[in-house]
Amino acid sequence: MGIFKLIYVLYIVKLLSPLGLYRLIAAIYKYGINLMALLYVTESTYADEIALVDDHETLSYKQLLSLSERLAVVLQENYRLNTGQKVGFLCNNHASLAKAIFAVSQLGADIYLLNTEMSESQFNSLLERYDFDFLIYDFELSSFLEQSPYNHDKLLTYHDNLPAIDNLLDISSNELNFKRSSSGKIMILTGGTTGNPKSAVHKPSLFNFLDPLLALITRLKLVNYNTAYIATPIYHGYGMALLFLFVSLGKKMVITRGFDAKKACCLIREHNVKVVTVVPLMIHKMLKNNAEDLRSLACVVSGAAELNPKLAAETFSKLGDVLYNLYGTSEAGLNIIATPQDLKHSPNTIGKKINGVRLKILDDNKNEVEIGKVGQFCIKNRWSMRNSSNVWIETGDLGYQDNNGYYFLCGRVDDMVVSAGENVYPVEIEQVLMKHPQVEDAAVIGIGDEIFGQRLKAFILLERDANFSKEELIEWLRSRVARFQVPKEITFVDNIPYTPLGKLDKKQLK
């Protein structure tokens, strides 16, 4: 079965012909098995096509390959970077980050993608834990290094005067001498904004990633679209995976240093973007800003945070059947996809498993629960992280499966509230509250209660010009949820806190 999947992937990326197979063999012979070889294969087919557009430059695939090769030489000759060393990336989305990822992969070093939103103390903790040999970073994040004990080599991504990737690639040598190598590990440091980051180790392998690759290509119909806007951070597994996928398909990719809804809408209109990768908060802000600018979109790929049904309905209403919902984790990778048809069938669903995924839903005693019962998602697949001794990955996410094979999320394990012996899942109450026409956003947490042990507290962001009381909202809610699900307290707020990756920041609320 695996060989047929490989043949199909080779066909999709135009490598099944004699010329295509020759290019693949030539890439491996020249570079080894790494990400630079992937870029070379794509460049041989799409050389003059636009590969990347960012805030600084527009690069063809030919230019991206040439600059990445030259950067590999600079890193090897000037900084003696080599196989097995650890390279930290403290970068937002831009072309220099992409060049550096390909170059470091060519040299066989390990890639550590760091969350640019972390605190300085968290950064120092990572330095102590991983002892990076080299750091590539943005100038605006210099304070991290200045306030840290880091004393190894480092390189800026952009600068007018200091050594930086954008001004070190003018080497005159026509001969780019570097040895073939196998790609190092890619380390995704999960979380990192509200707690201590955990590392998820992935080893690039076409065979391991065939199933998620095929699922994205076929279910999202990505072959049909030419231009993609990666609005999510590349340092997150979601953004990084789609960067590599779009490269393999020879797509034009638009990226920017940070997300701004107005700018994002303008970019989508300007570049006639067909595919955009977002977290739900991003699409919410773009629809509020200017839905007309989003008319070119044929595929809105939402992931990394829960998609509420109200936002799904609004997206369908304003843009048509373009919304897809992805479920995965940094540790386990992509596992479940909901198509527009799935979301029309059930707006709360995260979809159905992709091929190659084994998923158990377990109770507190590690026993599998019945269909319709809530438990923790535990996942096993070939493309999950490789730094865990336990083959089954406990995701920390609660959910259930229905009789039609659809999966549903009920929040995190540590979000669950036990009220008078009843298990209460705040996300379910949030989804109901969001259905109220005058509620723009809602967050629900558990609070202590002397009688029941725990009760719920709801934070409500009202729509503009909304006019009703907390008592009226409680009364509206009583007919829609069980008695033990009714919040003890409701607080109207001016904003709901989210992490930079678009997840509800319940630690701030608590």
C-alpha cells in the first residue's frame, strides 16, 4: 500500500516521469536526503515561478534555491556549522527564515523553532536545557540575547550594518562546496507563552509523512490553487508543515512578520490568494475588517485552536463553502480533517481521521470509552514525534466520537470541571453561549464552590450595541443546557485574552 501512495505523491509533484525521477535522483546525489533536496527538485520544475513574497523581497524558486545554497556555504565556512549541531531559530515569518531552514537542513544540523512570544526567563530556560551551538534571530528580539547568558555564535536575519543573512550572501565563488548530508531533526517547542515549552522531535521522512501529505492534497484540493498565504507562524508545527507542503507543490507563498487583519485582507486581494492558513481568531478578525477582500479565497485552512460553530457559519455565509478545520498537535502532527461538507453536517465537529491514524479515547483508568462518551484522545501514527518512549501519545485533549465517525472536542483535560460529581466541559457551554445573537465571544472556566466543589464562571464579550443583562443571559441559557452547566457567575468584559497562536488564554482569566 505504501508504494502505491508514494507513486501517487510522485505523480502529483510531477516526479513520476523519467525526467522527474532523474531530477529526484540528482537532488539526492547532490545534497543528500534533506530539505534542500526538496527545494532543488521543485526548482527544477518551477525555476522562474514565484516562490516567496514577504515584507522585504519577492523570490523565484531559482533565487530561493541559490540564496539558500549560498547561505549554507556562509554558515559552514564563516561559522563552522556542521552535522549534529543545534541551531535555534528566534524568527518571525520572512524569507530569511525560509532560506536559513533550508541551509541548516543541508548542513545536517538540528533545527529548533522557538516561539518569538515567549518571555526572557523562558528563553533562558531553553538555553540551559538545550545549549544551542548557534542562534539565528530577528533584530527586534535582540533583548533576549542581551539579557541571557548565551555566548556562542549568532546571526541576524536582517540588518543594515551588522552581519545578517540579507547582507552576507554576496559571495563571489562560483563553486558551492558542501558535502551531502542527511537532514537533522526538526524540534518544535510547543507552548512557551503561558508555561514551560515541551519539545516535539520530528525527523523529515517522505515515507512517514505520506498519509498526512495525501490527506492535505486530496481533501483540501491544494493542487488546484496557485497562491497560498501562510498567516500562521512558521515556528509552529502547523505553519512549518504547510510551508514544506507548498514548496513541494511549487506554489507561490505569501508571508509577513506578524498578523494584522487589515494588512492580511489587502495581501489576499493584491495577490489573488486562493489558500490561507489561519487560526480561528485570524479569520474572525479578517471577516470583521473586510470580507470583500477575501472573495478570491477557495480554501481557508483553520487549525491550532478550536473553531466555534458561529464563526464557521459566518465564514460559509460570507465566503461560501471554503472552510476546512484541521486537528493535530505538535507532538502527534495532523490527524483529523473536517471538510466544508463535514462542517455543514455538524458545525461542532473536527472531522474524521485521516489514513494511518490510530486513535483511542480513554477514561481516567486508561480504558476505551463507548461511542458518544467523553475521554482523552490518545494517538498513534508514523509521523508523530520521535522523542517519546511511549508510542501512544496522550494529547491532553478531551472529546468523543459519534456513530457516523465524526470526532468532537470537549476541551483540555485540565479544563474539565467536576461540579457536584458531574463532569462539566466548559467548551460545550462556550459553544452554546456563542449561539446567542448578541454574544461575540465567550470563555468559561471553573471556580471553587463550597457546596458543589466547583462551578462555572463565564466571561462574555458582547456584540457592539448589544443591550441585555446578565440575568437575561442566564435565563436564555437555562433552557439550552443542563442545570449543573449553568454558570454561577457571568462577567461582561471588553476583550477575551488569546495567546499569539489564537488559543483562549484561560490562565489569564483565572
